[in-house]
Amino acid sequence: DGGITQSPKYLFRKEGQNVTLSCEQNLNHDAMYWYRQDPGQGLRLIYYSQIVNDFQKGDIAEGYSVSREKKESFPLTVTSAQKNPTAFYLCASRPSGRANTEAFFGQGTRLTVV
Amino acid sequence: AQKITQTQPGMFVQEKEAVTLDCTYDTSDQSYGLFWYKQPSSGEMIFLIYQGSYDEQNATEGRYSLNFQKARKSANLVISASQLGDSAMYFCAMRGGGADGLTFGKGTHLIIQP
């Protein structure tokens, strides 16, 4: 079945370490997104990519980095520069070029700094 | 800048009753899209319904309908004949102008009581 796969589901990180969250989609979507969700809050956009080898900062990009070497994959690295990385991270994708298409989301990765 | 406001942090509704979840938005764009997502306790985001700013009729999808009042900048979600499985967080979101990502509200926690 087509969909978006995020891994791992739960991730624990020590302070000062970088960690990479995986996001893979087989929907043949051009655009991919990373969102962060804090408890009791809505989602906030970290980074997005509309095409391979190109990506743009979202509203809260500081302390994060991404790459888009393949259409199917959009990994997110949470660096040691991110002051408060404990959160729920959601990856999404959609066909680009049409404003009325909904984004499809993965199951999310819950990151905890210990 | 775009902003979504959901003024109901939580709602309790009896099973089989209709429920209205409020959403107001702020944007200077003429062309934009409004989305509603459901987030069960498992965390994934499930797309429910879409309304475009130029759509003259309110959107409907099964038991979901959108009460779109453009002049008041509101896009309330109506769920008819609520079911126990409707218990979840509900998020209103918008995509507007040249922005590619979604701007989310803080959500409403809906609990359906038997």
C-alpha cells in the first residue's frame, strides 16, 4: 500500500547528540514536509521540499537540518543546537502544483531528550 | 502572516448529537485553502475536509461539513450524528498565497460520551 513511513516511532537522545529521523514515501509526491508538535499545541513547520535537491526553511528551522537526495526520502536531523528538541515530529507529503491537495502524514516519531 | 484560532480547547458531546468545532483565520491572501484534520491518540493526522477560498458552496464529506463564512473569516467543522470513534483532537489549518506548508490552530479535544 502507498503511504508515508516514519522511523523510529520512539527515539531517545542524550543532550548534545545529533539524531536523524527517517521519512520515506511511495506516493510519488514531489513535496515533503517536516512538522513539530508540542503537547497541547498545533503543528509547526520546520522544513519543506518541493523538489529533489532543494528545500526551504519553515517557521522553526533553527537547530534542524534536512536533505532531499531522493524523491522518496526526506530525513530530518535534530542537531545539538536545538535547545528543546523533545517533541512529536510528523512528516508529510503531497503532490505539488495544486493548492487544494491535502497533505498525507506519517505516523510520527516521538523524540525524548534524556 | 497567517493565523488560525480555535477557541474551544475541549468539548464533551453526547453520542449521536451533532457537534460544531470553531475555526477562525486571518490572512491577507485572496487565494487560500482551509483544511480540517483529525488526530487520534495514536498520533497520525487524518485529512477530513477541504474548502477553497473561491468555492461558493460549503464542502461536505460524508458526516463532515464545513460552514464557511468568508466575510467573517470562519470555517467551522460540523460533524453530524457523532460516534464514539470521533473522539480525538481536531485541527483546523490553512495554506495560502505562496506559502507551501500548512499553518495549524492549536486544536480542539473532542470527547464523545455514550
